[in-house]
Amino acid sequence: MTDRSEPVKLNDGQVMPRIGYGTYKVGDDEAQEAVEAALATGYRLVDTAEMYGNEVGVGRAVNGSGVPREEVFLTTKVWNDHHGADAARAALEASLERLGTDYLDLYLIHWPSPKQGLYVETFEALLKARDEGLIRSAGVSNFLPEHLEKVHEGTGVWPAVNQVELHPYFNQPALRAWQAERGIATESWGPLGQRTGSVLGEEAVTAAAAAHGRSPGQVVIRWHLQNGCIVIPKSSKASRIAENFDVFDFELTEGEMAAIDALESGERQGIDPGGSER
């Protein structure tokens, strides 16, 4: 069986867990309990963002969990109204204070916000923070190849990670391959594709779930792992948090993977990063 439980070695030498707990739409008041449940289950990657409004709760969970800080790979993101060198630095310092930590394992630019035209300057600020030890890895989220190329042209550095919308309905094979060639790790947000429709009810998924004695959610998470992606499923229920993590002792067949791949619609459920909405 292919081992997909090993951490991902990033292009800057850091290592990142392959599966993590996502906190999008987890309120600050419930974040502490949910993240504590995730850490108790075995998750060691926790993903949040300035925009989520739950960094305080996430920080309380990480700091009060009993898990050593150096064992938790903590990620947050700078929001669009904090692009630019000074604004990004101020946002980083505010996030560190809310999270109650003196460093981040990964800091991401949440959206390229191309209309502002400041994402290269913002990434330079992240690299400076990395050099100073405030962050371990500098990455991006929702960037298209054209944005990544401009970052590389401006800084000489490829981001360590690009966190993008990725699920069976929008599985981005060309982007994944393009990023792999450049050493950029692909991280999937919205991995279960439930904003519109339901991946979990698709025959390709339910048939694989029945064949392996697993839930549809576990099958989709396993699909992400076997595609080489980092994945951050989210749930506020402790039982589901644990279920989503229990995906390392079975493997989908080539046929099952192909059937799930075939669900590709080419349509985003979220915002187009190339537009001006963000």
C-alpha cells in the first residue's frame, strides 16, 4: 500500500502534515473545543485565517492542548485589506498576538487580489518575516499560475504552498501538475465539495465507500491524499473530526480513483481568483 501518511517536505526544507483540521466557518466560541478535539485525535496541522475571526479560540486550543507547540503546524492567512509590506507585517503581528504564539509554521496570502497589484510586495514581506523567524514557511492561497509566476519573477522564490479550491467536482489536474514541477505543494480547501451539490452522494464515491467499508467522506479525503494533496477537512463534531482522520489504512484502486476523477465539472464553487471580487 502506498503510504500517504508521511509529511510533505516543502521546497524550503520544512515538513508539513498531509492532513489537517480546517476552521473555516468555525466560530471563535467553538473553535477552542473543536481544535482541542482535533489535536486529541492526532491532527497536527491546524488551518485558520485572519478573516475567519477565530484565531483567539484556535490559539487557546493549541496552547492549552498539552501538545508541544513545536509539534503543531499552525497556519493562518493575511486578508486582502492588509496587502503591502507595512500592512502585511502589522497583520502578521496581530495574528501572532491573537494566536498566543511567537511564530507561525506557515503564513499565506489569502487571495492575490490582483486589482490591488500588491501581492508580490506582500510576499516579499512574508519572506522578510521568515528570515526573522516569525514564520517558518511563506505561501499563498487561491493563486493562479500567472500570479505565482509574477511572485517568482519578483522575488526569485516559489511559494512553499498554494491552498486552492480542490475537490472531485473541481480537481485542477493541470494546476497540480504545474505546481509539482515547481516544487509548490498543493493544499485543498473545500475538499468535500459541498457548497453546491454533494460529492458524498455520487455513485463513484458511495460505491468505493461500500467496497472499503468506509464513509463517503473518508473516501473523498483518501482521494485527495492519493492525488498527493494536503487536505484540511472541517467539522465541528468530534466524531466526524475523528472519522476524517482515519484514512491511512486503506487505499482506493486505480479504477475508483478514475471514477472519482471523472466527476470533474470544470466549475468552481467559490470565487474566481482572477477576478476582482477579492
